[in-house]
Amino acid sequence: MVPALSLCLFSCMDSPSYEKEEVGIGSGGLFVVNEGVYGSGTASLSYYDPHTGEVQDHVFSRANGVPLGDVAQSMTISGGAGWIVVNNSRVIFSVSLSDMVERGRITGLVSPRHILFLSDSKAYVTDLYDTGIAVVDPRTYSVTGAVRTGSPAEQMILRDGYVYANCWSSGTEILKIDCTSDKVVDSLEAGIQPCSMVFDSDGSLWVLSDGGGWEGNPAGYVKPSLLKIGTEEFAVEQELVFDGYIAVSDLVASDDGKTLYWLGSGVWKMDISSKELPDAPFIPSEPGQTFYALTANSEDGDIYVADAVDYSQDGKVYRYSSGGALKDVFSVGICPGAFCWYR
Amino acid sequence: MSRGLLLVPVTGRDGMRGLLYCMRCIAAAVLVLQEGAALCRTYCLPGTDSSSTQIVAASVYGYRTAAWKGVRTSLDSLSLKENISMSLADVLAYNSSLFVKQSGRAAFSTVSFRGTSPSHTQVLWNGMKINSPMPGMADFSLIPSFLTDRADLLHGGSALQEVSGGLGGAVLLYTGTGAADGFSTQFVQGIGSFLTVDDFLRMDYGSGGFSVSLRAVFSYSPNRFRYVNTKKNENVYDDDMNIISTFHPEEYNENGKYRDGHLLLDASYRTASGDRLGLSVWYTGSYRQLPKLMVDYSDVGDFVNDQDENTLRAVASYSRSSGMADISVSAGYANTLFRYDHAFDAGNGHWSQMTGASARTDTFFLRGGAVWRFSGRWALRTDVSAYLYNVHSSEAVSRQGYDAARPDAGVYVSLDWKPSGRLGLSLSMREELAGRVLSLPVPAFNAGFLLWRDAGLHVKASVSRNYRYPTLNDMYFLPGGNPELKPESGFSYDAGYSFSKTWDNVSLSGEGTWFDSRINGWILWLPYGTGKNYYTPVNLQAVHAYGVEQKAGFSLDAGRGLSVDIDGNYTWSPSINVSGTGRKGDTSAGKQLVYVPVHSASLVAALTFRSWTLLYKWCWYSRRYVMSSNESGPSGSVPPYFMNDVTVSKGLEFRRAGISLSLAVRNLFNESYETVLSRPMPGINFEFFLGITPKWK
């Protein structure tokens, strides 16, 4: 009993704490944005050097002595800084790319998803729940206005003075926004839940719609589709409908813009001139693999696929050659959900 | 991310203030008839529940289990009536070997036995199961300890004596009437740190065979405690928006207000011929805000994140006891209305609703049982129970939801045999029906032997099979519910000893149990769908939970009003994910389950001198892993938990009333800690209690 009493009186608790240390990042690598476990504040940022194969984990928390936050969503590089959108922490951190030390932060957001820079003084931020796109000033880290969209928007692409945004969550539209007036000037139906989009080398906008994802979805439930949209007329030029109700996401293009890749029980690959969808995935997923994010390296064409495993342990990233051969596998943080190249 | 009413772990991509409240008591005149199969006496700390009433008729359902049969922990009134601010979660944390996971002060709290999950703990209130049929768990923070007159914990396979599905165990809660004859009242007022107010009123009346008890509990707190947020840096900028220094800010626990009210009516009538009729009605009205995460950078006041719950439970019962046989029947009903809102001010008066979930559950309950005793050596017990669950769940933003109804039924038969005064053997069988699915027979065997009569030393062992059917959320929640789920099932074995020895003024007791349980088809919710934006439950893991539970008690009556009581618990409970998840690259196989400590211990020591009592409580949990791969870094685990509380109490007796004064000090050493990652907890805090028990005679 005496030892127990001693243990009681002389024990004290530690809080989970992050030690601050110097972090060095060289260019040419790949940031992996790890969501963490929702509600636990375990998001993190990993950095992979494709030349050495070296991985640095928790680069934000190590550089700043605090965790990145809850559900890191995306990362964008602009103005010599990295901008990390942390969805459930309702913050966007700006960090110095060389040492990952925070330079500032944007708050006052509801549920931020992606940031798109229009100039040094203006950026758009989409939101999962807000029916508008926030206009922010990166110099002062402040929200300065909003583009009323009517539906929550997801990804954004700037092209010829217009921003194209897809309305994914329970949405159906692609929006065309005049980034001078900050107004939606046109919209286009693009299937049920357009989840991602990319421009090809011909200037056409390709949109991948997931079809609703689950039977009973009030937004609708149809077979997924891949649409080619001409931006001149802002009209659908080609619609390719998948055979089955498969889960698709993460549409990306090769560096030359002539090849499309997306996820759906593996990595799918299609030439932009193709008139029909491929019959089988280019890189089929193995049993027990759960692909969660996709990117392609513009330097060597290598394809990187994130696997969240069980979503509560460190995830994996598989690196494949442009021909589909596995070149490397490395561990990153919990639930890797997005990539960002540091050129 | 799914935006429905889903009380399961989720991990996806998306994610007031007030015045002091006074005690309100609403008297309801309901004819009550309460079964009183057992007597229990209330022992009270001076200064806390100074009730001089004895509980003369607790609503103990049915059969009193023999000491050799299974592992049972009974919480006495001293533990349950320590002070009115305590929930059953607080009591269990310090007075049992169970693991209590609390997300914060007056926040969702779950209890688990022997390294299993909270949904493997079945909770019965006066014989009726009160686990939510949706997530399958019970929130112990919503059970005030002052509204419980007795609590029995059935560990492991012992739970089968009362209910199925308790793969970890079962918690049995009983309430009853008080005053034997005449009228008695008691009022306790608590005022504490963070503008916390707790009130308790009890009125009892008894006459002849009739007795009635009305209790009300009210708790309110803005719960706005201050803490240093080590998970944030506050930036100091120069005129050019360059950061020139940073520091960890002092913040308040924002949006943490709670306002809970409970009203409990118990009544019983017993005839001279041994018939007992009883009724218990319990209403709970709870409003709670959900505090911000420590890593939430939103501004105060620009969001709503709160929940309302209104629950009414009622159980009516009849029992009759004769020399050879006991019979009992009961019927019950429970209704819960639940609402959860999460919205943000998007500016210009525009609110963005993230979640608008609501649910209604109705539970209808019937139970009957009988015990026949033959020749003093044999006892046959039968028990039949039936539940009908109706659930309506909806979510306004995503327009998702489900309606489901499911009947559950069970039959239990046990045969006890005592071939000698020292040896007891019991064989039992339970059969369960969930919807249209009939379980395989669930057998259990118990054996006990009195090794040393003078020391009350028993050795005992048991083996049992058990099932847990998927909950309604598991099967029907939209999106993600999986109607194809199979029940979790497993075998449990335990063996141990217990003793209790009393000398003139010293008593010593102890109990130790080794347990081993294997659970197959463990249900785990995993992200699914395009963008992995919702979760679905799957039968994945095989889990091996094993270990040792050890309890010890010591009491000394030193004379002249001085006494010492010490009780301690220790549990070693590795709970290993044997199979892993089957995902490629998975490293969780062979690792401890998340948020299940391998070691846990608690100790309660009371020093009493005349009308003074000094109570010291201590609780320890070893490191809990947050990641299934058992990483020990700051984002992979929660450091070991030590907590120390002290209460000083004084009782005063006057001609017209008994007065009690008590001061509780929580987090004695002002620890800065988290029990769940990114959820702040308060430092040292205090609450003062004044109890008044008028003497009407």
C-alpha cells in the first residue's frame, strides 16, 4: 500500500507535447498532406525527396513546436511560401518553405478546403459548408470578401482570367467565376458530385464526377462519368460513363497534359484523345489497398499513390514509374490525402 | 464527411454563457409500485449526502447471485453518494477496475471492462437495458451517482446472468424508495469553480407497505476554465506582418456549457403476503455544448456546436417470493429525443449549417423470470426478456437518415447445484433473437469452491460464450450502414479467488481474477466511398483480451470515532488486435487496441474521525495509444494519466436538522493534461457542498 501511496503522491502527468527543432527542406521534393484522425488534432506534413528517397515526417510540428491541427486538407505553394489548409482547425498556415517555420495564418473560415492564388494580394478559398468562396488577402492574412456561389465549392483552377470551380459535396455544377468582379458568370451541369477536374494540353477541362457514391444519396446516385468541357462555349463536348458504380476520385494530368490519371480500385490512365474509357486500371490495386490520393511528377512522369491503410496508423505512399512499375514505398503520417510538389 | 447522427469514431475530410441556476423540483404524483427484492443501507459521508434514511426497497430485479458464481463488484452507497456533482463515470473511475474514457468535464463518457470496447458494456437500469440502440453505448456522464442506490458490475462472462452482448461485462443500476415510515427530505447545494452549481433534493414518504421517493438533480456550469494551450502558438507581428515572437496562449474552454436536470420517482407497495409492486420513472433533460478542440482556430461566438437530449425511462414490476420459488415480471418503456446542431457564422448574418441531426428512439421492454430452489442444493432459474426498438434518425443538411425497427428477445436458463456446503456448480444457456437472426446457443459454466471458511476464501472459475449483435447504426446508418454485418462472438475464461476476513476491529478483503477472452468479427468503422467521405462498419478484427483484475480492501476501526478505510483496484489488460485489419501495409496486428490502457489502477482512502472525514482518491491509466500501430509520439498516444482528488467533510447535528459541509478539491496537483487528444481538461478546481436534512419529528 505504501508504494501505491508514494506513486500517487509523487506522480505527475505530461501533456502530449511537441519539441521544436530545426527543419531543413530542399526543393524538388513532394509534400504529403496527412489528414490525421478526425477530431484528434493529429494532422501532419511529410516531405519526400525523390532523388534520395529520404522522408521527413511532422515537418510542421517539428519546426513550430505545435501540431498542424485537425484534418489537413491541401497545400499550395505561392509567393515563396507554402500554404497549408487545415480543414477542421479552420485555419490556413503560411510557412517558409526552407524551414517550415510559420509566417502567418488565415482564420475566420468555416471549413476550408483549397486555396487558389490569383495574385500576390488576392486568393480564393473554397469551403465544404459555406455556399461561397472566401476572398483573402495573403499579405495581411485576412478575409476581404466572398464570391457567392450558391453551393459549396471544392477545387479551383485559374485559366484565362476565369476561375473554374467544381461543386462536389451534394453538388452538380462547374462554376465559371470572373476573378475581377468576383462573381459567378456561368455554370454547367456536370453529373452528380463532380469531384475533381484538370485542364489538358488542348485547353479542355476534364471533370470526374463520382455519381453520388452511395445508394440513397439525396444528391443522386448514378454511374460515375468523365466529362470533357470546352471552355470557349463552356459546354460538355464528350461524356464517358463508367460501366459500374465504382468509386472514382483524384483526376490528374501528366505534365504534358496529354494523359489523364484517376483513382478507382487502382490507378486508371487514359489518353485525352480516347473516345472511350479504358477497360482496366493501369495499376490495379492489390487486395487490402485503399488508394486515397494521386499525383504525377512532372520531371520523370513517376506516379505517386497514397494509401491510408486503416486511417488510424501511418499511411503509405507507393511510387510507380510512368510505365507502372513499383519503384519505392515509404511511410508518411496518418491518412495521407493530398500532395504538393515543391519545384 | 458524413454529417449524420453517428456516434462512432469518424475521421474524414470535413469536418453561451449564462446565469446561475437555482434548484427546481417538479413534483409529479404518480402511483408507484416498486419491487423490493433486496435491502440496502445508505452510508453517507458527513457533509455530502447526510441522509439518515435507509434504502428500504431498492428495485433489484430478480435473482441474487451466489458469491461463488462469476465475478461481481458491488458499489456501496459510500461510493455512490460521495457528492452530488459526480456522475457514475466519475464513481467508476475511482472505485472499480473499469476503464472510463471521458472526453471532458460533463462530456460523453464511456466505460469498458477488460480491454473491450464501450459497446461491449451492457447497462441495465432496474432490469431494463439502457444502451442506446443506435451506437450501442451508454453515456455514463448522464447518470448522476446520487440517482443510483446500488450498482453491480458483472465482469466478463458473468454478464450472461443478466443480459447478452456484454462481451466485456454489464453494469446493473438499481434505484429504490427510502423512508420506512413517515416523511423525510434532504437538500444539498453545491457551488464550485467555473460558476458550477449542483443541486439535489430528495423527498421520501412511507406508510405501511407503501413508500415513495422523489429525487431531483440539477447541474449547471459555463465550464469556462482557463488553461495554457500548448497546441497553439500565438503570433506577434510587426507592422510588415512578420512574426517577431510566439508564445503558447492562455485560453478558456470555450463552448463547454452544460445544463443537466434529472427527476426520479420510485415507489413500491408490498403486501403482507410477500407481493411487491413497483414503478420507477426517470426523466433526463440535458443541454450540452461541445467544446472547441485545442487546435481549433475559429473565433469565439461565431459557431454553434451543441446537443439536447431528453430521455424518459419507466419500469413497472411485480414480484413474489416464497420459500421455494421467486417470480418476477416487469415492463418498461424508454423514449429519447436527441438533437445535435453544428453551424458557423459565415459572415453578414449568414450561418453555414454543418450538421443538423436529430433522432428519436422508442424502446418497449418486457421481462419475466422465476427461480425454483430444490432441497437446498439445486436452483433452477429462467429468465425471458424482449425488447422492441424503434429508431428515426435524420440529418437536415445532407438529408440523410434512416428509420428502423428491431425486436430483440432472449431466453436464459441456469441450473445451480451445490453438492456440498463448499462446492457450487452452475450450467446456464442463453438464446438470443435479434430481428430475424437467431443466435447459436450461448452456454456458460461456473464453478466455485470455499477453500477456507474462516477467511471466506473462495476459488472460482468460469467459461462462457457470448455474442453481440450489430447496433442499428451499424446496420442501417446512412450512408455506410452494413446490413450484412455478422455478430461479434467470443469465448471467455476466467479463474480467481476472493476472501474477506474480519477480526475485532480490522477487516481485510481481496479478490483476484485472471481472464482470457477472444472476440472474433470485431466491428470496426472504416472510411469508404468516393473520396472516402463516409464510413462503413465491417467485421474485421480478431481480438485477444486477457489479463488480471485485482481488488483489495482494508478497514480499521481504531476506536474513539477514528476509522480508516482503503480500497484499491488494479487491472492489467492487454487487448491485442490479433488479426490486424487485413489492409496492405497494416502494422496493427499484434498491437494494443486504441484508447485501451494496458494498466489501470485506482485507490480510495477514507480517514474518519467522529464527524470529520478526509477522503483521498487516486486514479492511474497507463499510456493509451491513439494510433492502431501503437506509435508513442505526441500524435500517436496520450501520456499516462494520474489524478488525485481530496474531499474534506464535516457533519453537524442540530435539533431540527442535520447539516453537512463538504469541500471537494479535484486535480489536487493542478496537472495540465488531456485524457482524449486535443480536448482540454481543467486544472485544480473546487466545489463546496451544503447539505440539509430536516428532522420532521
